Amino acid sequence: MPDRTTEPHVREVISSLVAELEETLIGFRRDLHAHPEVGRQEFRTTRRIMSVLSAAGLTPRELASGTGVVVDIAPEAADPAADVGMVAFRADIDALPVQETSAVDHASVNDGVSHACGHDVHTAIAVGTALVAVRLRDRGLLPRPVRVIFQPAEEVLTGARSVIDAGELVGVEEVFAVHCDPRVEVGKVGLAAGEVTAATDLLTVSVRGTGGHTARPHLTPDVIGALVAVAGQAPLVLSRRIDPRGGVSLVWGRVAAGTVPNVIPSSGELSGTVRALDLAGWERVSQVLPEVLRQLVAPYGVEIEIDHERGVPPTVNHARSVVRFTRAATAVLGPGGHEPTEQSLGGEDFAWMLQSVPGALGRLGVRTPGVPTFPDIHQPDFTVDERAIAVGVRLFAELAVDTA
């Protein structure tokens, strides 16, 4: 089978198909945006995806977890001599527990929930990819099997594992995803090989004592003192116990202890996140952290409980997949259609998929060109330039037909 990237008419067909679908995909995205659902509750979202794909003559399957969808599009007649395997495209479908403050007419109608991370855009792109792929198949222009994965529960960092445990990466040769990035202009994609996101864990430290009067601190385990020691010293000590090239970062987000100024409380709690730039740092922090925390609270006579919830490893883009992604961006968007991207300390559970299958995550531009400031992700006023949807579909479709 010939390399489809050498056939300009295929790319012209893709561009025409995307142009035909763009208005529909924007409408689909706006519907999802108005009806966001948090992780493991994406029931309406799942039904909408299933309905659109079924109407296109596809046979989507719902994940056993109750939310999330997977659909396959195979060539009408595959060439047995062609050495090309299945390519997969992943979109996350869940929203955040964030109250939307944007003024768009399709703003969230679900109180306290919004698509403040752009997963509605990712989902619309994945739907568009499936619809383009089936039309290419019907024209005999789809050279390889395509799997589109609509993954639930990314924001709670459990959805990718559900997909993997369900066997939906079996037979997949390569997997791609994009994430909205307001730092990048629409019409461009940010790409880099290696780590592009960080490992991310949750940490809660609970300390207990007997409680007592602040006038007699020598008779009472000092819960407040222990929490202060942990809050201030744990990040510093970790930086001396772990290779700094691992980029380990411990940042506290919540502290709770006491109710009145003259009582030493009997319990208190700290919680925050532990992040690491590479796998070695991520593994090392789990070994060192319990010892460091216990040593820090020992002088205060308190009992300590450590809940270190392992999250996700770094997202590591495979070099060959980045080469293919870059080639697709150049073909679709022109020589200026891709730019280097830096590693983020944010977590992304697509990392688990890249632990199983080669692939890459690209940062999709959603900022209107010429606009100097744009709301960031996870903010209540986050918004996107919806032209990014067509860009994402064209990128994925190009990757689907590129068999080089």
C-alpha cells in the first residue's frame, strides 16, 4: 500500500471533510460545554458520543465502568502486505468542579461544574476524527485501522487505567492526544520529545496528640509545632535527599488545626501535592518521604499518619511519535504550525497510556492570534478559539493516513 502522505488529494479530501463537519463539531462541543460532568459521572456525555457515532454507521462500545466510549474504524480492504498497525486517538471527556464565570451563551448550566480544562474541545476533535475516518474508509482512502478512545475521569487521574485494564490498547501500535493550551495560538501545536508533564501524587499528613492548654505546652504533644515543621522543612529536606535533576516539588495546599488561640489541638492535617519531572525522582520520593516526615515530627511527641496517594507518572513522548506528529503539523498547518513546548508540572493520566504504547501528547493552540492575554486552564473564565477544533481533527486525520 502506498504512503498516503505522498498523495496530495487525500489531504485535500480531509480538508474538505473537516470543513463540512466544522459547524456541526462546534455545535457538539457547545452542547457538551453547557452540560459538563465530572469524572465517573459523564453519563450524558457518553450517551451523546454514542449517539453521534452510531448515527454515522459506526459501532461504538461503552466502557464497562459506565462512562467512556471506544470505537474502531477499519479499512474496507486492508492490504495484507502493508506493515501498518492500528493508530489510536484519545480524548478525555470529564469536566472540573469549577463554577464557570465566562459570558458565552453556551455556558455551563450545571452549578459548580465546567469544562475549564477544554476536555469538551478534545471530545469534539475525537468525534470529528472518527467521522472523517469513516468517510475516508468509504472512499477507500483509510490505510490502517483507527481506534478513537473517549476516556472518562482524567481529572481524577483514574480513567486511563480503566481503558488499559479493559484491554483497549491491545493491538494499538501508536496513540496520540492533544491538550488545549492557551499559551499557544490557534493554528499551532506545541511538541517535544521526552517528558512533557510531571508525575503527580497527593499527600496528606495527619498528626495527633492529647490536646492541652497553651499555658502548659510541656505537658502536651505539640500538634501545631509538628505541622509547622512539616510544612516548612519537608520540601527543603526532600531537596537534599533526592537528586535535584528529578525536579521533585512538594507544595502544600491545605492546613487545618485548632479552633481557639489558647488550646493546643489534639489533631491537625496538612495536604498538598508531590510532583516530579522524571520517573527516577518519582520513584525515589516514595522511598524517602515517609522517613523524612517521621523524623520531622519526632521532637514534638505526636503520632503521625501518612497518606501518600500515588497518582500518575510523567507523560513521556516517544521520539518517533513526535517526529510523526511534527510531520503532520507541517503538512497540515505549514512550516510554522508547530513550536517547541516546555515540560509542565501538571499531571496527565495519558501518561499511563504512553507507558504501555508509543505515542505523543501535543499542546493544541486555543488562543486567538493577536490576543496577548487569554484565560488559563482550570480557571472559571477559561475559553477557547473554536477554530482549534478543525485544527485538531486535521492533525489527527493526517496522522491516521500517514503510514511512513
